[in-house]
Amino acid sequence: MALFAVPGPFDFALSTERFRAFGVDRASVWHEGGLHRVVGGRELRIEPAPGGVDVEPLDRETEPVVRALVGLAFELEPFYAWATGDEVLRELVPSLVGFRPPLIPDPFEMLVGAITAQQVSLFSATAIRNRLIERFGAQVGVAWSFPSRERIAGASEDELFAIGLTRRKSEYVVGLARSELDLAGLAALPDDEVKAKLIALRGLGEWTADWFLARHLARPHAWPWGDLALRKAVESLYGGLDVREARARFDPFENLTAHYLLLSQRIP
């Protein structure tokens, strides 16, 4: 295995918590202390190591995936320094130091995952997404490849309905796959343009667009205010503060704040 350096502080267990919190994720499998993905038909394994993570295989194809999964896009030290000025975060952050929010490497996977999570629990969404992966993906080692956009574009809405998606979500997922939107090209656009292009597609609302900015593009000002869990966290920790009004309070670290507030509600 090859060492992939990750700037400290970095806590591998905290950073990969979400891959264990809501059940087994077939596309990002936690197995025997490591995280497994399928990249280009090969099994990728990531394990904790001094100074970063051990990776096998590490090459030009897998490195961008590793960077996303270890949250390398986020700068933690400036966030930690800023957080000391907030009476809630200064108490929460010390127990979560080293948490780097993992990103979903593929934009299509991110959006399909968001669609499956609309108006259901994350446990239910994970189970449904796993059935989608098993039906249209391929197993390599302990992980499965997430179905390609082309594979889903060739599927019927009835096939997706048969594995547990609602009729409407089946329509949304197939419609996304068959759309002409350049998903990779969204990374070059400013936040408001990304949101406008996503919301223009049927089934993709502001909640989905905000999470795309947060969990795929790692945009610092992404604030998924429509998320029920985030709303509850803000209201509980900040004495009933409205989640929309809270956005200005957390500038310029809205995205990291959202991730840390959510994690604080899952970690005792």
C-alpha cells in the first residue's frame, strides 16, 4: 500500500463515520477497518496510517477519489480558529477535531443519492440505494461500482420502481440520467449558477442542490437549510434560532459548520 498524506489534524474514524452510521453503503463499504470503493473496475482500499492514509492502488485514476473521500478540500485550522468565537462551536469542535467531511466523488452518484433521500430517513435511503447498486452496478471485492449514468439512462422507470424507488423518484432518476446537463462541468460554475442548473431539472430542488454544493463540490458557503436534521440541530443548540437566519452567523464557514453540527448530534 502507498501512503497518501493528509494534513493534520485528521481523524480517520470520525471522517468515515457516515459510512457506518446509516447501514452498509454498497458503494463505499467499511470493511475490516478500511474503506472500500470500486474505481475503474478495480477495488480501492483506504486504511488509516500515520500522517494520512494507506491506499491500494494509488495512481492517477484513484487519487482524485481518495482526495474526495478524505475531505482534502477542507481547511480545518482556519475553521477551528474562527469557531472559538462562537459559544456553541467552541464547545463542540474540540471533541470532533480531525473530522474531515467526506465528499461523494461522482456528481451523478451524489444526485441520485440525494433523490433517494428525499423525504425518507437516511437508513431507508441507504437500503434503497443499495438495491439500485446491486441491480445495476457490479461487485468487485467487497464493494460495488455505482451504476453509470449511461446504465441508468438505459433503464426503465418500472425497473427502478421494482427495487423500491417511488414512481416519482424513478422518473427523477431516469430523467437526470437522460438529461443533457454536463454534471462534470458544474464544478467550474459559481454556486448560484450550479443551483440554477440543477433546480431546472425535474425532481431536483434547493435541498438537493445545496447538498450537491456541500458534499460534492465542497463549496465553503453551502448551507443546506432545508435539511430536517440540520434544522433540528440549529434549533436545539442555538435556542430556537431559525436555520435560514443562522446562515449569516456561520459565514464564511457555513459548509463545515453544517457538517460539524450534524456530526455532533450523532456522536455522544
